[in-house]
Amino acid sequence: MKTWKKTAAIVMTAAMAAAVMTTGVFAEANTDTSQTEFNILGGMSALSKGYDDNVVLNELQEKTGIKINWETMSDSLSEQVNIRIAGNELPDAFMGVGFSNYNLTTYGEDGTFIDLTPYLTEEYMPNLAKILEEHPEIRSAITMDDGCIYGLPAGEQMGTAGIGADEDYSIFTIPQFSMINKAWLDDLGLEVPTTLDELHDVLTAFKENDMSAKYYGNEAGTTIPMSTGFDQWCWGQNIFYAGFGFTNWPNDVISDLVLTPDGTVDFICDNDEYRAAVTYFHDWYAEGLMDVEMFSQSDTQLIAKCSQGYVGVSTWWYIEELMGEYASDYVFLPVLDGPDGTHNVTVRTGGATNSGQLSITSKCESPANLLKFFDEWYTPEVVMQLQYGPIDVYFTGQDENGVWLSITEEEAKEKFNKGAGELKGENEVAGPKLILSDYYSTTFKMEDRAIERLTDLYEFWMPYVDNACVYPIDCVFTADELDTIDLYKTDFENTISENEGLWIKNGGPSDDEWEEYVDTLTYSCGMEDLLEVYQDAYDRYVAAE
């Protein structure tokens, strides 16, 4: 599977764009250049101190003769955006919001967002225009069904090719890495499990021997055999479902959707394997092997438990980050065979191009001027600093090939009294950042944590993957299809998640409960309509390759 070589519906989109242009829907670019001060509302990292004093942004403003009044927030962003749009109190642009294709199409068609197509040319945005010419799949991915573009492209093509691997898998391909306390195993004379049944026995031994107290000297009864979140990004329980033929982790398309090798789209949430999985893990929960707080705890609470030596098995990207001073006692727990001796990891999509990070509103008088500022974001060295931090702060020097090197964890702590991750969070700017895969070899070295994760992904985890089919995140949906997704998706996902949690906690489902559940998905949550939408979009995607 070549994650970054997938080409979106270029033929279809180009044809639509031509048809729209023929009818004259596309307006010419607004040549007004009188406005040089702009108001932008958007998101920022919870660690960010805001953008007013951001060195990189201020240099870009000075270079382009543009002044930006930033109104940024990490909390309540969606609420504020909805209020402003509903009240027609629009900024000149929204940045870092993460609008879906449905939002973009809706706000574009009602005139809230302007069509950016006339500006994506060498005259107005030469840097971006060059990228779009060299990567037509990016233009396709940001073009809506009506042929218009309502947001600038964003994406980070971080994959295993960046570490020299022959096959390029996105860093998001397997989001959860499971790990186990090997020191506890050795103390008990046990081997690293290879099946779910073996893991069950190991967790039982961890509990019965109170290994947190026995091995680390913690208070009696503090041992938690397994602790994760529930349906969470990198710290959920979903990796353990592989023994039943799937891993239904959250994703950017729709949860519980799978793509089979023959190109058929299906939902696993009404399959017998899914029912068997939730039934199986209820026994673990009832026996006290799974953390009773898994359905309510935050990632911070999970880290606190693990870093105190309470937890035997958990999930995260990095053992060191989760287990703290006890990290050396842990090893990765492989993908485990289920009761029938098989496993299957449903690999995840992610990291594809999207256009929900920068949209210009009808309030803006001089879009060309504002886009001149954002065109600077599409140069490698600038986007590098917007993603991680300024040169001489996050980037400390260049190697013999002129590739920038990022600050190490030790250097960050010595110079700034904080880790490299926290330093990145303080300096990162949300918005239309497009990092192409070749930047890691020509402009800046991939951060050490990403190299570690990609190496683990490629060398340890991918050999367990039997089927690398993945539903492409950059499928293009028609307006009617987007309406169907908007109508059903939230209720569909919530219904599945709520029942899954209840069955793990309380047991089930009985035959009657299962029948009622499937009926709800089918007749109230639009499962068949959603399947048709995703199948049709995928078929068009493949036909246009």
C-alpha cells in the first residue's frame, strides 16, 4: 500500500470544475487591494501563548505588508465559530478550525466562505500554485463537489518512507501500540502473551499477586492489570479487538467502517465478530482485569496511574512517555490471536490533505492581500517553523546537507526548562500547513519522536497486518452524500459506542438486545444509506485513479 501515492478523484473533479467554469459560476478574483489589516478567528494549542508575539508570524506580516489581529482560543472554539457565523459577525477569515467538507460546502454555497479557486494561480499564490501543479491530487482533495475550493490545503505527509522504508505507511496507520510490564512477567516466570487467552491468564496473575505492591512496593491493592481509555485515539482498548478480526478505532472518515480487499465497504459493528468481542471482554471487565475507570478517565489520569507503577498493560505511542521512570520494565505487547487463532488489524487512514484549516469569509474586502500572507506558509522553511517553532528555538542548526536539526529533549530541558514536545506546543501555529514528504530529506529532519514511532510501526507492528486496505480519507462526496453523512453519522457513531460500552460493563448482548441494536442502526441511524454513500464515493475514487 502506498499511502501517499493514492490519487484522489482528479478526473471527476477536473470535469466538474470545467463544467462549473463553463456555466460562469466561478467569479473572477477580487482585485481590491485596499485592505491591509485583517481579523482572524481560530484555534491554537492549549500550550500556546497566542500569536501576537509569534516571531515567525510577525516576520511574515512585515514581509507582506499585512497586519493580522488574532482572536485565538483552545477551548470553546466550535461554539464561538457557530455563534459568529449564525449572527453574521464574521472575521475576515477562520483559521485552524478544522471545518469538515460538509461545513465547507454549506458555508460556501450560502456565501459565508468565498471560492478561492481564482486565487490559486501564479499571480496571487505562486508558492501554492507550484505545489498544486506538481501534486494534482492535493487540488483534487480540496475541491468540493460543486467544483469550488473553500479552504486552503493542509496536511502532513509523515510516513515510513521518511525513515527510508520501502513502503510508505502513514504514521497514523496503527494508532495504538500495546505494552506490557516484562519485569512483572519475569518475576512470575511468565512469557509475553501471544494470544488473548494467554493475556487473560497473565492479567489474572498480575491481579492475584498484586504486582504493583509486590514488585514496586506500592500500597496493597493498587495493581491495575490493564488500563486504557475507551475508544480513544492512541490510548484506547481497540487494539485488543484484533483477535476477533478488526480494530474499530476512531478515525477521520466514520468509525467502524472497513474496506475489504475486493473493494467492498462494510461496517463491522453489526457483524458476529463484533458481538463476540464485546461479549468476550465483558468477562475481563467483570473479573477486574480491566480498569473500572476506563470509560471516564482522561489521558492525563491514565499517565498518572502508569507512571506510578500501578498498571501492567496499556496502550500509547511511546513506552517512555506513558510509563515514566518504569519504562525500562515494559516491552511492546504484540497483536494477539483470538480464540479462533486468528487476528486482523484494521489499519487506519489519516494524514491526508484537507481544506478545513483556512477559509476566507465574505467579510474580507481584499482576499488577494490576505492570501499573499498565507502563500508564504507554503514554503518549506516557513511551514517547518510554523509546525514546530522558530529557528534558534526549536531548530538548532543544520547538517552538512543544509537540513535543519531539531532540539533534543535534553537540550530543551537545559535551555528552556521544558521538554521538546512542550516547546513545540508553545510555538506551533494552527492553520493551513502543508508538509510534503520530501521536506524531511531536503529541509528539516523529522523529530526524534516521530522517527521512533515510525520505526516501531514499520518494524514491529506492520508485520502483524494481514490486510493493509484502508478507506481513503480524501474521497470526494457529492452534496447529497454530505447531507446523508451529516444527517446520520453522529447518531450512528454514538449508538455504537454507547452500546459497546454498556455491553463490556454489564454483559450482553442477548439475542433480543442484539436484534434491537441492529434494527436501530438500520432504521434510525441510516446504516444502509451511509454504506451506500461511502461505497459510491470509494468506487468513484478508484475509477478516477
